[in-house]
Amino acid sequence: MNLLQAIIIAVVEGITEFLPVSSTGHMIVASSVMGIEKEDFTKLFTVAIQLGAILSVLVLYWRRFFQTLDFYYKLFVAFLPAVFFGLLLSDWIDSLLENVVVVGAMLVVGGIVFLMVDRWFEKAETSPDRPVSYKEALRIGLFQCLAMIPGVSRSAATIIGGLAQGLNRKTAAEFSFFLAVPTMFAATAKKMLDYYQDGISLSSGEWQLLAVGNVVAFIVAMIAIKTFITFLARHGFKWFGYYRIIAGAVILLLYFTGKLAWGV
């Protein structure tokens, strides 16, 4: 992976991290298109730069993080399912990170779901902004676990999980952003720890790529978050559904015609 490739992947991450289109899936496909080798650092990079995007939440919503401990307890409750299933299914998740077919298929399936989401949760949109309860936080956390499959999208899973609890789009999206902070921090820390436990150390060049990737992802995500909230409030999920179906179909077509080499 060279510097230009790292920047491109970071831009993809910053744009897609908070959109319900699967940032991991898009980074896998971008890596495949650019011919980046399937190596340990590539996997680490696609996870670690998500932390840069997540930090944009702390900057944009910093006032919201100065709340009562109850706010943090609820985030912790929502975070627990990802810890449990993430540790339990770690090897399986890593194997899926190499599979373009899974990404394409999940994009299509998720897109079909998105075409119906606005109708399913039409009543939720009239709900006022309100705090999330502990039970709702746990259920949203369980929805988040679906995003361990590349192509599902963490933000999509958690936002739909929030809508299923009767939250409106704005409240569900914002809780999804907040939950991303501990989730992606933990994912990055675990990936780094695993990397070093395998006896692999980062070179100075790789550290530089990680630093640049995180900075680029942070800046791009700052713009994407505000754009997404506005778009979602006005238009709902259907346009994301159309995009996912088209993107997933194109990915599968390219893969089965030999244009995408990354897959099993």
C-alpha cells in the first residue's frame, strides 16, 4: 500500500463510515480495485482508520458528551454485545474481510431492506426526541452485531435498531454515532494488540500511512456526518437502498467476470 492508496481508502472510509452503506465493504472493494495485496497491514489499516472517522463525532458533538453518567452507562450497555460476539467470532469475522462476494450480497440484501424501512417505521418519525432507555440501548447493541458481516453497515444496523425501538431518525442516527466511539476504539485497540501478539511490528512507513489515513478520514467524516443527518431527515432511507442494490450488483458482476481479484 502506498500513500496515494492510503489516502483514497481513507476518503472512502470518511464518506461511508456514517452512511448506511458499509464502510468496511467499500474499503474492501476499493482495496481490490487498486490491487492492494491481502496482507496483515491492509486488514489493520481498514480497521484502524475508522478511529479517525469516529473522532469526528467527539468534535462535532462534544457538548453531548458532557452529560450525566447515565449517558455513558447506556453506551456501555449498548457496547457489550459487540464485545461478546466480537471476541467469540473474531476469526470468522477476519475471514469475511477477504470476501468481496459477501460484501456485494449484503449490500443488495440491505438495499432491499432499506426500500421498506421508511414504511415499516413511519410512525417512529413522528416521535419526539427523547433519551434512550437501558433496554433500548441493549437491543440497539444487538442490532450492531449484525454489522460484523462486511456489507451490512454498522450505522445502518444501529439506526434501524433505534427505529425499531420507536426512536425518530435523528435520535436513532445520533445514538448510532455515539455508540460508534467505544465500539470502534475497542475494535482498533484489539486489532493492534492482535497484530503485535502475532509478532509483527509496524515499520515507520506503515505508521505514517496510519497517521495520514486517520487524519484524512477524520476531516472527510466531519463533512459527511452533517450532510447525512440533513439528507436522512428529509429523504429517509430509500435512496441509500437504491445505491446499495446498484453497488452490490456491480460488485458481484465485476467479481464473477474476473475484474475483482480479492475474494474467496
